[in-house]
Amino acid sequence: MGQEMTEPADVRQDVAQYSLRSSLLVPASAERAFAVFTGGLTDWWVREYTWSGPAALAELGVEPRAGGMLYEIGPHGFRSDWGRVLTWDPPRRLVFIWQIGPDRVPVPDPAQASEVEVLFLPEGPERTRVEVEHRHFDRHGEAAEGYRQALTAGWHELLSRYLTSVTRP
């Protein structure tokens, strides 16, 4: 695995051919870290990364259960589902299918979608290591490596914004 690092206190990333691991330390309990990650997507997700776009996005959310959907609500209440929860284990673990293709088109078949696992590992009463592994890029076909490269930058931006959101009172 290659190592791509940013600021020491920031997001750290390790990449392999078909996976990406990102981690960061957040100044919050695992309960708060999990709650902000899952319940506050609209606050920290990059709006330009949505189908609705910054002006029309109304909400991003996660249905809090295994089998629940990750979704976006856009103009006129239109809903787009872009993932499915495989594991819902607050405040320790979240696993979901990433059903967005390299061309930003929905991927209805989970066997052709990548997967994201998020771990919330307490390192003290108000410190949690958040580890995100986005894996199985090979399921996206020929564009897999380019997509992994694009999402390396994408996850760095997302997690930097997430950190800012977690640290807000």
C-alpha cells in the first residue's frame, strides 16, 4: 500500500489498487462522532458532490438500520437513493454499499457497486479515531482505478468538512 499524507492532525490516507483507507482523530466521543457522521450529512457533505447540486439540495440522510438507504432529497422533494446500509452498529460501525458509478450514474446492482466501512474507535472520553475504508472499486469496471483516485481527493475533502462539523458546539 502506498501512503499519501496531509497535515499530521488532518486526514491520513492509504491507497491500494481497489481500496482507499482514510482516518482522522476527532475531538468527540464515539457517540457524537457516529451521530454527526450519520445524522448530519447535510451539514458536512460537499453539496457539489450531489445530483441536486448546491442550490437545489434539500437533505442528505441515512435511514438508521440495516437495509436502510442513504439518500438525497432535491428539487420538489425528489428523492435519489445512492446507497444501502449493510451494517448499522452505533456508535461503533457503519457499512454501506456505494451505488454511484464513476460516471455519477446510479448503480442499481449492489454486485457492481463499491462498499464503505466506517469505524468509530474511542481513544479517550472525548477522542475518537474515525476510519473509513472505501473498497471493491474493481466492481465499477474499467474505470475503477480512476474512480478510486478521484474519490481519494473526494474523501479527503468530505472528512475535512466532517471534522469541522464534529468540532462545532
